[in-house]
Amino acid sequence: MLCAPFAGHSLMCYTCQGETSNKYCMKISMCAKEDHYCVTIKDVVGAGYKSKYRISKMCSPECPKAITKQGKMGAKVFCCDKLLCNVNGAGSMETSYSMISMGILANFIYIFRSGL
């Protein structure tokens, strides 16, 4: 059986620290027995259009709460509890400013053409 070698371990997660892309977060780590969650943390670095995401993935005994910086949401935390469940960079991490801009532009064109 595929699971037999890992019978003594409760979980395996992808791990990385402060990477700029999910493609650099594909290292598989065996979690400690006390770890019950795979955690992905998406942190925003910088401001405005120059802001960038930093992705960290790890094993954890608990699911951390969202992290705040100076009263504002500083990082998003995603937890799961299945084998290698934190493979994705948490869907919303891949938001593109160009796609947002195109959506806003399309709305303005629609409003302009419809005469609203």
C-alpha cells in the first residue's frame, strides 16, 4: 500500500518560507506527530501596484488566526488537514492587477455605451 510507509506520521504538507510564487513551494515535508494542519500564509509586501505576495507553507499543531499589522489585515491564513492539501497557493493568491483593471475598464465602457 502507498500509505504504509507513513503509518506512524499523521500528515505531510508542502513547505516553503517567503516565496514569491507558489511554484517555489513544492517541497514535501513529513510533519511531526503533534502537527494537525497544513498551513499556507499569504503576506502582502509593499503598497499599491508595487505590492507583492510572499507565500509560506508549513506544518502546524494548530490553525493560526489571521495576522494583523498596525490594525490592518496583514496576512491571510489558510489551513487544511489532509495529506498534501496545501498544494495550491490558496486560490485568491493569484489575483492579477491587470485583470482587475480590465474588469473596471469593461464596466466603464458598458456604462458609457448604455448612456447611464
